[in-house]
Amino acid sequence: MAHAYKKNEHEKCDDKSKLAPHVVKLTLYKKTLEDKLVVFQQQDNAILELGGDDVELEIEQADILRENMQSTILEIENTSTEITQSNESANIVIENSPTPPTPQNSSTPPTPQNNQTETLNLKKFRGDITTWSTFWDTFESVIDKNPSLSDIDKFNYLNSNSLLENTAADAISGLTLTSGNYNEAIIILKKRFGNKQLAINKHMDILLNLDPVTSVQNLKELRSLYDTVESHIRALKSLDIPSQLYGNLLCSMLMNKLPQDLRILINRDIKNDNWDLDRLLELLEAEVEARERATSNSSAGSSNLHRNPHPSYKEDNYRLAQSYRRGAPQSVVLIAKVHTPLIVVKLSQMSHPERTFYEKA
């Protein structure tokens, strides 16, 4: 399957970089094959335990099928690696503009515009390849293309203001704070974290490995699942990967992550076999929001539910005892009311210890 797919796409596109969107489909095919391989192995073991006259033939056929599946998975991995490597250099844009001269006096206090720039609260980059594009677009607009800043000022802001953390900071940790090293630092960061294909693969891995939600009552996990899917779909769209390329396959996998009750409700609305990812997300969002509103309304009136409008049997006994002291008829006394009608007992029918006990009460 992967071999035929790869061959057809190479006939259509001589440039491997044009195959980048199709790596998403290959990744989904690979995940599906891996899941089926696990199920196949479990069923094969069950057949072997049953035994039989044709067990040797079953073993031979199972080995052939297993080898074919593993070979296809390996070919998908090799194809994805080739496309990633071919796109690595194409995704790195290096501007060969002349470096502005370094100010002679590096200790000169920054201009008021520099102070304004330093007070900006830019979001930090910690090495997550899926957030590089957002970080770089912001940094490029505010710092990199700021004509009032020299290269050493830009490098100082990038390095000394802790904008980079974890693996991102480690990537340029060996560079000293000089004007010439600023461009070198940008080249390293773009090469390490600016690979478009690696970002696509990361987004797809996250979507394919979402934790399932087992109960419709767990609104926090349902909301988190929806927000995560929506976020990574938008990120893939910004990388020129529309949802039409992987929507049908992702629909099936996303449905398996939802509770059974929610799957039934969604299937009632989507009555045809042509599943649309946008429609599925629309229904999922509507269900989550409806449950959140219902939970909010119920919690608002929950304080009134804690107060029992019916007095307890202890309260009844207390009031009855008070009435008895104030001169209630001494021929009868109401003892208790729990979950049954009032129990009426004549004092004359009580033993002396019992009567003494209730009179003291």
C-alpha cells in the first residue's frame, strides 16, 4: 500500500518537497497498520492455543501476513524520513543582509525605545517544535526587524532575558554574546526547531495519541480533548495542511476517544457514511457546552438542596417532649417519626422505667 502510494506520488511530483502534505496520510496509515498488527498477533495466539490439523499451515500464512504488514510499516517510515530530510534545507530561510555596525560604546544606556521593547512580555520558547512558529513570528516582528536595535542588542534580549529555556537554550548555549553570533544563533534555532515537516509530524502524533475520555460526566477531560484537537488542527492549517487531507481518518480515531453515550448522540446527527471533521467537532463542541451550562445551573441551586424541608425524627421528639412538659395530655405521648407514621403509645401501657425515661425526655 505504501509502496504504491509513494510510486504514484513520485510520478506526479518530481520535487519531493511537494509530497509533504501526503506524509500526514502515511502517518495515519502507519498508525492503523500498527494497531491491526497488535490485534492480528492476539488472534493468532488464540488460534494456536486451539490447535488442530491445519495449525502448521496457519502458522505459515500468519508469518507471511505479519512480514507484509511489518514491511509496509517500515516502508512508510523510510518514505517519511526521505521527505523530511529533503525538506530540511528548503524550510530554513537565511537572510544574507549585511550586519549593522556594532556601536563603539556597548555600555551606552539603551534609548527610550529600547526600554519600551525590553518591557514587552514575550512568550518564552522551551523547545516545543509545535510552538516555534508562533514564537518566531512574534520575536521577528518585535525584536528581529526592529531598526532601532543592533544585533548585539537583539542577541542580548534573546539570551539574557531568558526567552529561551530547556532544549532551546541548550541549542545556543555555546555562543558568546557578540554581534556576529546573533545571526548564527538564529540559524541554529531555525535549523533545530523550524523544520516544517517535523512540526507536522509532531502535531499528528499528538492527535493520534490523545487520551480517551471514558465518562460523559468528566467535563474537564471532554473540554480538554476538544480544545487540544481544535488547537492542533488550526496549527496544521497554518502549516498548509488542510483538514481535508486527514479528516476522514481522524474522525474514526477521535470517535474512539469519546465515551459511548456521546458517540451514540453524534451518530444520530451524522446519518450518512461521509464523515466530516468540521461537523464532528461542531457537534462535540455543542455537547460539551450544553453539559457545562447544565452543570453551572445545577450548581447554582445546589445550596438549597442541602436543607431538608422535613424535620428529622430528633427534631420531632424534641418538640413533642417540650409540648409534654407544657401540659400535653398525659394519656398518650408521640414517641418518634422516622420513615413511618407517628407511633402513638399510651403512658399507662408503658412500664415504669419506660415512663420515667420519656417523662425525663
